[in-house]
Amino acid sequence: MSINASNTEPVTSRSNPYLSGVHTPMRTELTMENLTVTGMIPPGLNGRYLRMGPNPMAPNPDKYHWFSGDGMIHGLRIDDGRALWYRNRWIRSNAVSKALGEERVDGPRGTFDTVNTNVVAFAGRTLGLVEAGSTPIEIGETLETLRYTDFGGTLHGSFTAHPHVDPLTGEMHGICYDVAHTGSVRYVVVTPEGRVRREVKIPVKHGPMIHDCAFTQRFAIILDLPVTFSLRAGISGHTFPYRWRPGHAARVGLLPREGEARDIIWCPIDPCYVFHAINSYDTADGSVVLDVIVHDQMFSRIKSGPDSQRCGVERWVIDPATQRVERDPIDPTPQEFPRPDERLLGQPYRYAYTMGMTGPFLGTGLFKHDMQARTRQEHDFGPNRLPCEFVFVPAHAQAEEDAGWLIGFVIDTGAGATDLVILDARNFEGVPQASIHIPHIVPPGFHGNWFGNGRDLN
């Protein structure tokens, strides 16, 4: 294996848990070729696995929050059963470009330009995403930051870190918010050609943090919950100015997909917080099913990262006629980063995959939920091994719902290394089909996706 590297100054951590241990930021951009593989990479699994996360260059440990660090993308290229390369690259915000002595990257910015949360394939491009104020970025084949984009001038404001593509229409849906505009959020729909077709301004109070959204064939779903903008946190210099606000009325909004803000059906719910929806769909009786990971509260005790005391999987059955939400607990085990088969987004489905979780937001194992049978399987990666989010990749376009692979990073704290692990989703508890070895810790990040050859063209 050959390695090329470029260095920056080391990061000091003091006592912030999101700057130490496995969260210690990398200070080097690496290129590693011909990585070692244990097992056999499935034939036909050709493309890139990319994962985004924070990797601050010069954080203030007393003010640093995990969600606010400079963005870094990690990626592996797989072709014909071989792991051709691993790379990690900082996202070139203005601050990062200046620190590295590089020219400013072109393109329209928003309120800020740090992009650190998600990376998706859409409209022939690889897009890096963040919420609360920035436009997306376009990323190249070898993980270089190409440009910031506002979808050809059609995006009028910030975007979301967590959009979802309707597999029946090819359109991308998102709920967008901006730290500088706390009186409203926006429902945005982007066409398969990469242009904003629809943008609905939705009045809100207190500036809620809305990380994720969901949709059915009738509705876009808005999660207006009690994590909101905190002026006090912003003034005191904290890099992430959102806090638990128990006085903010928690509610779920059902916006008809071609409707306006006045058409939203708002349904009150007991205070809680949701980072991630699993999936949602309409039922024959007119209700909406929304499966979510629910936290009892968030950002109320710890200033450096997530701090809920309880979380688990719930099914919310929402009645648009009565505006009632029935909460049905499915699994109270702490878990996060849910992923279904995204070919079934907005439709009835059966399987979901989640990361069993401990603090600070670290994986303990991987769960496979049968949402119809209400059963759960667990994949244990072994001692000292911490999984991150895994994404489901179908074996082929017409494959059955759980016929395919699960792909994600697993940190080996004993070896000080990371594997990209490939599991057979139907042999979930069995030995991985393949593990690709990276000889350093890839710090826990946020969201990753599989980019099969031909899906991303830049």
C-alpha cells in the first residue's frame, strides 16, 4: 500500500470529548492506494463509499461543538474486487482554503460556508451538504472541493443536510432553515435535473433546528420540535447556538406536497426531539405512519454534543382529521443513524438498519429491524470495535427489500485503525463478506452513501 500525505498543525483537545479519543481530529490529508482486503468484495460492487463529518483545524475546546467543525470527506474507491484508494480531504471553506494557502473556491455562499454533514449523489453531481446556513458544494471524483452551488440560481437561501429523494418521481425534498432567519423555515423541492421547482416559506417561532424531514405520497412532514436558536449561546461564542427550549410547543406538520403554508395540518406532540426519520407512508384509512428515532430531550446539559438520556425507535401514527399523534414505542434500546432501503422512501416498507449507541454518540453494534414483525437482529463486530452509520445498497435495481449489502466504517480502538465493512443484509449476523483495512482511526462523522459507478458524473 502506498501513502501520500500533507500535514497541518496538530489539534489540542483538553477535556472536550469530541476532540479526544476516537474523535481526535485528523491533521493530515492522505492518499492510500491498493488497500488490504479481508474476505471478498461482492462482484459488481463497483464505485465509491463516501462519508462526511467534522474535522476542526483549530478549535477552541471550551466553545467547540461536534456539529460545527470544519468539514472533512473520507472515501474509498472499489473496482473489480479491489480497494483502489482511500482519501480524506478537508472541504474548502474560505477559512480552510486560507489555512492551507489555497485560492478561494468559487460559488455562491450562504450565511456561512462550513459544509460537514452529508454527501449525496444527485442530478449527476456529488453534493456535500450542511444545514442552517450554507449552500451545497460539488465534490470531484478524488474528493476535491469543486465549487459551491445554488442549483443554477434557483435556490434562494440555505439548503438542508438531510434531503430525501422520492424514488417514484426522482425529486429531492428537504426542510431548510437558516441561523440568520429564525422566523421561518422552507420546504424545497429540487427536480431530477438539479433545479429548485418549489419553495414554500413556513412561519415558525424561535428558530427550530430541523435536521431531517420525511414525506409520503400526500404530504411533506415537518418536525417542529423544542431545539431552537439560543441567542445567549451565540453571544457567548459557542459555535453551535441551539439549545433545548421546553417552552417551545412541539408539533408535527403535514404539508400537502403541492400545498402552501396555510394548508399545513399541525399536530401537537409531547416535547421530544428527532434527528432522524426512518421512513413514512400513507395508510388506507387516511392516517400517516412516521417511524423515527426519538430522544427525550437534546442539548440541555452538555455544550459539546448530543446529550439525551433516553432514545429509541417509535412509530408515530398521525391522524390528519383529528390532528392527533399516537406514539407507539417499538424499541427503547439507544440507537441512531437509521437507514431503510431508500427505493421504498414514502412507501410501506419492512426493514430498517440502525447503529446501537452509547455516549458520546458512539456505536456499539448494528441492528436490523423487521418493522412488520417487530423483531430485531444484532450484528456484534467484536470487542473494541465501534460501528458508525451503515447504508443499505441493493444487490441490483430489482432486488427484494433486504437483498443487498450494508456498508460502513467500523473503528478498531485496540488497533488504532478502521475497516470499511461490507455485510450481507440477509446474513446479517454472519461474518462480513469483506473488510477493507485503513491503518488509522477515521473519526466518527455523520452521514455516508454508496456512489455506484455511473451515479455521479463529475
